[in-house]
Amino acid sequence: MSDRSAAPGNLVLVESLVNSLDIESGRDLLDTEEGRANLGIGPEDVADARTLRESLRAALLAHAGHRPHRTVTPLGDLLAHAPLHLAVDDTDGSARLAPADPAPLLSRVAAAVAEALVAGVWQRLKACEAPDCHWAYYDRSPAGRGRWCSMQVCGARAKMRRYRAKDAKDIENTEGAQEAHDTAPHTKDR
């Protein structure tokens, strides 16, 4: 889980939906009345919300350069069914894509993604590289190359795993070299 601040603007909805499932513990906020209320959905919407959540997670993993952890419905296929319209502000003439009906979660997510695309920040919303996490986070690093939701937790675990794997490989190579040395015929230098 992340110690980062929330995603900007309406991307917080996408981040909240993806993070409604804690992969490590298995806790799913969509199973709770409060979790559903926070996303503005009812019990009848849970199956569709889960499908959308995993499609979003796959897209966020792709933003971070990772493959999805399982086969999901492509996000574009889901968002193609979201009714949006162009809303124009009469006072300043500004325009934005808005849900035609703000009740469906799919429409609100589609509007948030469209807003983030226009702002150039959609690619910054990512999913953690750690396979036991995949928590959504907004990458605020200058180069946009963040890999983990938390450097202190997931990043430290990944670095420790790499270190241990390298250490084990070094030990294996040393043992192999010692074994080769021990079994090689020895000759005396005169």
C-alpha cells in the first residue's frame, strides 16, 4: 500500500477504484457497504465494478511497463460503452467531457480518463510493480519512471529480493568454481 498522496483531479476516482482491492490481504472494499458508497455504486453494480477495476489495473501496469497479472477485458472495450457528452461552460466557454449520466461508475471513470488524457497525466497513474501489491499510485517523480507505490515497502522488498538472488548466484558460482578446482588434475610447478 502506498504512502503517496492521492492522484490529482478526477483520477482519484480511478485510483480509489483500483485500490478498493488489497491484493496482499485479499480485502475487497466492494464487499462493504461503505466501500460501495464511496464509489457511488450499489450491490447490483459490484460485478461490473470488479471487471472495470481489473481492466484499469492492467492499463496502469502497462503505464509502468509491466504485463497484466491476468487476462482482462481491454479497458478501451469497456470505456467505449460509457455515455459522455461535451459540457460547455456558459460563463467562460471552457469545455470538458462529462458523463451523460453521472450515476454509472463507468461513465465517471471514462470522464476521468478523458480529462487526464487532455491534461497529459493519464500515463502518470500506474500500478505498483510488486506482484503481491499492484496498488495504484500517481507517479510524481520528475522523469515519470516510478516503479513502486512505496519505496520504503515494495521498493525495499524488491531490492532485497534482487540482492538475495544475486548473493545466492554468487555463492553458487563460487561453489561451482571451487568444485571445478577441487576435481581438476593438479600439477606441480617445478
